Amino acid sequence: MRFGLFVPQGWRLDLVGIDPAAQWDVMRGLAEHADRGDVWESVWVYDHFHTVPAPTDEACHEAWSLMAAFAATTERVRLGQMCTCMAYRNPAYLAKVAATTDVISKGRVEMGIGGGWYEHEWRAYGYGFPRPGERLGMLDEGVQIFAQAWREGRATLHGKHYTVDDAIVAPRPLQDGGIPLWIAGGGEKVTLKIAAKYAQYTNFDGTLDGFRHKSALLADHCRDVGTDYDAIVRSANYNVAIGHTEAEVEERLARLVARLEPIVGAEKAQGALGAFRGMPGVGTPEQIVEKLSALQAVGMSYGIFYFPEAAYDRSGIELFEREVVPALRD
């Protein structure tokens, strides 16, 4: 298994209480921690403007600004976003931003891309909120623009959603063939078909039953469009609450609720635990290894892991590095 690490950027209220002037130092420090060793292949951010589980005035740092900053301050780890919303930036412009970041990083960028879902920030930023079919149509056309721009340095497309006319993207990315594409999302009729056509990586449901189901659908789409299913790396994201004992795990979850509750209220704070309880990244090291091993056996070969306390306490990351990663590493 390969391992990626989410860096807290505020979207999940994971920089609360840290002075905004000090937040970049915290984020950079975690990226540099991942960069120094050989445990983490990549570091990741989210592409969102408003916080969850509710929009607040707390800091939420912009994804591609962070990508460029990490490109300049790390040397080894690959750099991704899970995932960029296609409609938040014109795709030719986004292809240019990503190519420049790839040059700064000396060829370490991964392009996570999806159709977007967070209606509140869509409307707040003036993007409207198109129906799902339109958002996915924008995703498909945008990925076509990326491919041209990165392969040829120019892009032309007169589509239903986007029109670009000999848009020049120079310099091109340093990576041969352009930046690897991660098509994120598990939409069964459209998103997974887009992934079958264009993706080098997918990212979808990380539960055992969900992962099996989405994988089977992806295989069907690959047969339909004539691409190699086995060539696509299948990944998933995991929220982690780890402890030497189950009591320590509960203590970590209680601290998460205590941080969220003054900002979003008790109901939403408790609701946030739904993304943790019963999930594969929660438990003692032995329990997490058992659950992730079962996923590995059905083809989940790249996990991206989120530690909600990472900005304040690295002990969970360190325990995971010592006792989970060695048991699962390729």
C-alpha cells in the first residue's frame, strides 16, 4: 500500500485556536515532516472555501496557493488536492496553474479533480449550483482541455460548457505525459465512466463493501470504453483516530468534539463523528491494520489519511507511522 497525508488547512476546523499568522508555519511543518522520511509518498489538501461541518469565519486556506507553497518548501513528497473542483477555475487557467506548480516542484504534482458538491460555497462565490449532469459535463470537458494543454502546450475546445481557442500553456508540466489525473467521486453512471476514460487514479468509497462495488462498476466502464482497468490505481481517503487502546481512541474523538462544539454547536460536532465511527481508519493499530488489509486484498492500493488533531498533536501520526505503515507497505 502507498500512503498520502492530508495537511490541515482549516477546512475541517483543524486550525482553530492557532493565530492566523502562525498557521502557515504549522502547515509547512507537517509537510516537511512528511517530506523528511520515507513513510509518506504524498501530501494533500482539500479544495474548499468554506468550512465544514458548517460555514464559519474560521480560516480555510486556498488549495492551489498551498500547492505552490509546498512545491517550493518540500523536495521529495508528491503534492495533491483531493479534490479540485473543476468549475471553480476556468480549466485552461487551472491547467496553467498546475503546470507552473509542477515546474516549481520539479515534477511532483498530482491533479485530483471532481465535479464539486458543496452548494453553500458554490452560491456564495457566485458560481450558481448547476445540476449534477452539468457539473459532470464540465468535468469531462475540462479534463480534455488539461490533456491537450499538458501534452501539446496549447488547447482548443468548443464544448457545451467551455470554449478555449488555442490557449497557450507554457511551460508545460515537467512530467512526461503531463500531470497524473485522479478522478475523484463514485458517481456510478457518469463519474466512474469519466474515470475509465481519462484517469490514472481513482478515489472513491473506502469502506470494504463500497470499495468492492465501485471497483466492479469501474471495471465495467473500462470494458465499455476500451481502457485497461488494471492500469488505474484505486485509492480512498480515511479519517484516522488511533490509540494504543480503545479508550485512547475515544479520548481522541472526544477532543475533536470539544474543539468543534463551541464553533458549530453540539449537534453538528457530534454529527462529525459519523465520518469516524466504524470506519477503517479508527481503532488501535492492530484493528486498523486488519481493516486496511481487507481493503488492500480487494485492490485498494493507495490510502490518503487525515488526522484531525495533526496541527496540535503529532502522536497519532507517529503511532500510525510506527505500527500501521510497516504492516501494509508494499
